[in-house]
Amino acid sequence: MDAITKRTEDAKSFSFKELGDALVEFFSSLKLAIFLMITLAILSTVGTVIQQGERPEVYIKEYGENVYWWFVKLGFVDIYHTWYFSTVLVLLCINSLTCFHQRFPAIWRSIRQDKVNVTAAFIQNLKRSATVDLPAERSKVAEALGVAFAERGYRVLVNKGGTETTLYATKGIMGRVSAHVAHLSVTVIVAGGLLGNILGFRDFGVCLEGETYHVPQGNFDLHVDKFWIDYYDNGAVKSYNSTLTVIENGEKQVTKTITVNDPLVHKGIWFYQSSYGDSWDRVEKARIVVRDKATDKVVGEAILDWRKEAELKNLGLKLQLTDFVADFGFDAKDRRVYSKTVEHENPAIKLAITESDRQLAAPWIFYNYPDLFEIQGSKYKFELTGYLTKKFTGLQIAKDPGVIIVWIGSTLLVVGVMLSALIFHRRVWAKVVSERHGVTVYLGGTAYKGQIDFDREFQRLSEQLKTLRQSTA
């Protein structure tokens, strides 16, 4: 019974070991890394081609309602916060860390190992090697070699024996390590992006001057003090600017005028000046022309401010601009008027009319179709002949707690690539063996990269070693 139990435990432990080895092999696979990188590139391309975080009407106008419905279902309107994009980032991190764990420790041990005690045969079998006989003392030759190595920036270790002295010189270890630091930095960047996806957010706000908006992610209010556009002399837009005030617990915390690439930051939430445009749900002023129905002659006009009543005493009229839509649409199911798009394709105003102290039904007056509806109970016709649009400021609102980690990873990547490109790991061995005629020097070396430069350096070392024969002759 004990034997059966032991075999069962051995089988279980063996199967778990196999499973662990299989997982490590899978996650360290180069094919997996290539697949994940291609997938990430495709998803990023989708996120670049399709605007992210826009209002529904923007997508509907660009692609149509059916395509927009699929975009929402597939998460294409906010692809960087979808579960599948985060999954790809997680797998990429695991892949990179597994590769680093599998390869770097062995390389580091190999680099740090002080291989001083090597044989002459080991040196002669190296790709670059030379053997020189010198009629000189072993200590002087070893000292001269040590100085030659040190002058070239090598770190030298010496092992003295009874009849031989071995020198091991190495430099540029960071050039070997930095390549793996660069690989690891990609993991740091991806981890920062993943943290931003999970804990951060990105949104877009259409804000009007003088209005206050609540920011639930930071539990504070944002007031738009002012919005204006600066122009060049030729009429082109020079810059657009917003003065914003953060209000918290009824008190002003910070006020700043933001422009493109100069955001306001509060509680880790960034407010970028992103865009501007004409409001689709209100105007500043509207010009109304009043005509007599019987004669079709103009009998009066009024410039109406937004939601402020104006009186034409000579006509017995009181007019008030109560609503506006840029592109008139009517929802028959909910019986409501709405703007189909943000463009001013079919503008209309809602006009509250009091005629001879009698309140009439508030009609919609169309800019493009002045005679579309007749106002019952009134002896006048009303035409919308012009209006002054209300400009909105488009604010990109974002919070990304992983941005610092991304910057750290980017710095590591740049430093790692630069060190890997500029510093090359090189190792040189020299064994000075005492002989009857003097000494025999076995010289050999290897380089991880920069083979041509190392060939020249090794050649100069060999020639410098041969000059010792002349100086000691």
C-alpha cells in the first residue's frame, strides 16, 4: 500500500513539473511574443483610425447607425480600455518577464564569473589567439600586460602560480546587461500602460463659457470662466484658450488658462485644450424679422438674446428665444426635438410669442424654411434671418496613474539601447608561462559585439606584446 501511495505522489509531482515546464516554455516562446506584438499593433491601428471617446453623433454621421452599433459592441470607440486589449498587455508582460527570467540569470553569472584559472589550451582554442616567446622575466611581462590592459580600460584580475601567471581582463559588462535592460523596459512600459487602463480614464467634455461642470472622478467642480480664440492678421486661427477654475467644497482651488499642450492638472486629472466649435443646442443671439401676414411687408425686427424676453411695443409683441437645434430632428416615439448632428445643417429656434397679452403656442422657426409652418392665432409671420453661434470649448479629460511608470520604462529603454549600441563586452586572457629561454605568453580574447573593432584592438595588443621582445633583447 505504501509503495502504491509513493508511486502516486511521484506521478503527481512529475505531472506538475511537466505542467510548469510547459507553461514556462509557452510563455517564453518567441512565436507568442511575435503574435502578441502583431495583435497589439492591429488593435492600436484600429484605435488610431477610429477616433476614441467621441460623442455618438460623431460616429453616426461618419459611419452610420449600424456600424456605430457594432463599434459599441466590439469596444472600438474605447478600445484601449477593453478587456481584450488589457489581456494582450498582460500576456506581453508575462512573456517578457518569463524570457528575462529564463535567460538573464545565466548570462549574468557568466559575465560576473571570474574565469582566471584557465589553461593554455583554452586560450589557444579561442577564435582570436596568439602565442609569443619572450626572453624576459615572467613578473615583468605580466606587469607590462597588466598596464597595457588597464590603459585600454580593462578591469584586470591576476592569478600567480609557481611557474605561470594568468591575467584575466574584462570591460564593457554594461553593454551586455543593457540589452536585457532594454528588453525589461518594454515590460515596464507595458505595465505602466496596463495600470493606466485599469485605474485611469479618458473622456471628452463639451463645455460652455460661464457654465460649471461636475467631475465625478475627482469629486470637484470645473467652472469655465472664459473661452476665446486668437487670430492671425489673415484671419487664420492662431490659438484657442480656456480659463478654468477648480471649485472644491464651494471654494476656488486653482485657476489656470489652458492652451494646446499646456493643460490644467488637479488631483492627477489632466484637462487638455482639445478642440472648439459651434454649439448645437444654443446661440448667443438671433435676429427675427416680423412680417404682416396680409401684406407680407416687414413691420419690425428684434435681436433676441438667449432666453431673455424682448418687447416690440408698437406691435404688441413679446418674444423670447427659448431653444435652439443645429440640425433639426424629431423623435416621434418620445415626441421630442433633438439635433441630429453637431453641424448646422438645418438650424431652428423655438420662439415664445406673446401677442396682445395673449400667449401663443411656441413654434419652431426654421432658418432654411421660413414659410414651413403658419402660426395660428397671430397676424404676423416670423423669420429667422441670422444668429450668432455660441462657441464651445472641447476639453480632453484624462487620468493616467501609470504615466510615471511609462516614463521610467521609456528612459530605461533609451538608456539600454544607447549603452548596448555604444558599449561592447570584451574579455581577454593572457597566460605567462616560465620556460628555460624566458617565458611563453598565450594571449586570447572574445567579444560579444563589435567584432571588427575588437580584431584591431587584439592585433595592437599582440603587436605590443611582441615589442617586449625587442625591449628585453
